[in-house]
Amino acid sequence: MVERVIKLPDVGEGVAEAELVEWHVKIGDLVREDALIATVMTDKATVEIPSPVEGEIVWLCAEVGDLVAVGSDLVRLKVPGDETIAAAPDATEPPMAGDRTVGSATSVRQTIVAIDDLAKRTAAATSPRATAANLSDRATASGWVAGRAPRAEGEKPIAAPAVRLRAREAGIDLRQVPGTGPAGRIMHEDLDAFFAKGPTMGRAPGLQAKTAVTDIKMVGLRRKIAEKVATAYSRIPHITYVEEVDVTALEALRATLNREKRPDQPKLTLIPFLIRAVVLAVAEQPRLNALFDDEAGVVHQHTGVHIGIAAQTALGLMVPVVRHAEARDLWDCAAEVTRLAETAKAGTANRDDLIGSTITITSLGAMGGLVTTPIINHPEVTIVGVNKIVVRPVWDQGAFVPRKMMNLSSSFDHRVVDGWDAANFVQRIKALLEEPALLFMEG
């Protein structure tokens, strides 16, 4: 056996280091060629690293969340071969500077003996000659007490990869299996004893106090979100303005358009209407469609309206961008929002989809609450927050009538936007949404 070193490749665009955000393997795993080893993230992209060879993982370079330099050792594997083979790499695989031989005739023989011993023990553990009575005795001898887990909450079980694989395939939580090996190691025989006891063996009756504490390191997208939000909140003096909007007519129009739309047209949500309203509102107040470089003291006011749409994904909050919303009609806005939402949730959004916004819309949909205080997407100066739509009684000409009402919670950078301008901006959006025919008027 020889040791093969896989280095972090050049991920492009002049990146010198990348953050390790996920290991797809652990020490002891057997990996096939082209199987994923790790996922790394730069400021520009997330990159998956495959294995160029088949072998056993014997060393990992870092923990999740650490920064790894391009060209440094990423993992080491044991691969079949000897010193002669290692010295003459495959013509289709470029030689790697980190390749080195660690095996000898003695170590190879030891490896063969160890594998043979493991095979014998596995065969013995699964032999039909093992009786249920013997397995039950083994569980009792290990110190098992009915109704109580064999180890403290949070204590990690010790087991060989083959045992872990067998337990995983059987749907068994190894924390519930008593181990009789050295230092409490779980053996194949212990799994058989656990199976003999039945599925209720690991259940604890009644309520139990939980004392475990899980430490979760902030890595990858979650860390970048935390950094960006902290920067925005600490550097931008926010002013938040809340106004209620009667969207009864808008919702009726939306239902009609969805009912009459062509098969090739996307379903309309509230967001495309809000995009149109924001475009028309910033045409009257262009300084709200801007980026503020507070270090240089310069406000970059944009004529193109690039609207970021905050989207929740399995990985965390992303803000894909509808570019040049001022040049899109309602249906085009809807199609682009749908495309961006799908790519963000699937994790396939490219870099261009996620940068370059000049103003942001954020919505929690049906969970939007009555009022929110959205944090501005730095270095922008405006964010428009959408709260949920509810039917409320509204006083109208001497009587209460049911109306569909929605609050807008919008935040502004008070260094750039005065309260009066913020209020005028929101009031303009309110007027456009309450009289949706205005959304279709050309400026």
C-alpha cells in the first residue's frame, strides 16, 4: 500500500485560500474514484472536491470552518500499489508533489493479516451458530440496565467503520448499544446482542432531563450571513417606517390574471407587483436606489433598478437579484423571480445571480408577522419588508367591511435618507398597490 496526497486545487479567479465547509468523508472511509471528498467556499463560489483515486482515507487536513491554502495538503489516502508503482504515476493522472510511499513488505503483510482477522470476526459474529441466549447474556454482561441508555447523553460510541456501516444500514443508533470491547468499543457481537433484545431495548420510559450541549461552528454561508448582517447593523443607522396597505383590489386582480394567463406564463405572486411598484417609486426618488460607500463618503446613485429578493434556502438566507427590473413587465418579473428562487433553493445559483443589487425586497410570506424591522443589505440604503396579508374589519362610510390588509415594514439608511423622504417613498408604493391599474401606466 502507498500513501497518496490530494491537495486543494486552484479554484480559479485568483483565490489563494478557501473555507472548508463540509467533509463528505471521515478517516477510515473507503472512497471510489470521483467520489466527493470535501466542499470548500470562497467569496465567489462553492466548489466540490472529488477524489482522483480509489483508496482509504487516513488523514484529513482541517476541521470544518478552517481556511485551507490553495496547493496545500487536503487529504491523504492509502491506495493499492508498491514503491515501484508509486514512482510511475498513471499517464492520465499528473504526478502530485505530495505523493510518498509509507508501506513496506512488513506493513503490507500486517494489513493483509488485519483484514483477514476482521473478515473472520465478522463471519463469526453473523454465524447462525450464535444463539439468542448467548447474545442476550453478552448484553447483560456489558452492564445493560433495561430502560436506560448504556452511555451518558452526548458520549460518542466507539466502533469500527464496518460496525458503524452495519448499524446505519439497520437503522440502529449506536449510542443505544452497549459495547464489550476495550474502552467500551462496540463489536459485531454487541450489535447481534442488541438485535436479540428487540427494538424496545433502547427506549427510556417517561420524561428525562437533557443536559447535553451541542457546539455548532459558524461556517460557510451561515458565517458570511452573520458577518454581513453584523456589518450592516453596526455601520448603518436604521430608520424603520411601517404602513398598512389595503391589497383587496390587488389580490382580486392577481387572481384574475392567474386564471386567464397563458400556459407558458408563470403564476403571479405578490412579489412581481411589488417590484413594479418599487421601480415606479424610485423613479420619483432615485436617491433611494443607491449604494453608500461610507468609507469614501460617496453615494453611488443608480439609474438601473436591480432588486434583490431575499430568499430562504436550506443553506441559509440568499439574495438573488432581478436585474434591470425597470425594463421588465409584470410577467417577465414573475418569470425571473421564479427562476432565481428555484436556483437558490437548489443551490445552483451562480455568482452573477447573487451580486449587484441596488435595493432589496424581503418577505416571509404567510409567516411575515404584523411588523418586522428588516436590516439593510449593506451597502444599499433601502430595504422594503412585506408582512403577511390578513382579513381585517375596516371602517368604510359608516360600517365595518372586511378588507385584505398587509403591512409594509421598510428600513432606510438615515445618513442618506431623511424620514420625510422615506415616508413619501412608502406612501407612493402604498398608492400604487391600492390602485393596481397605476402599475401598468407608462412613466
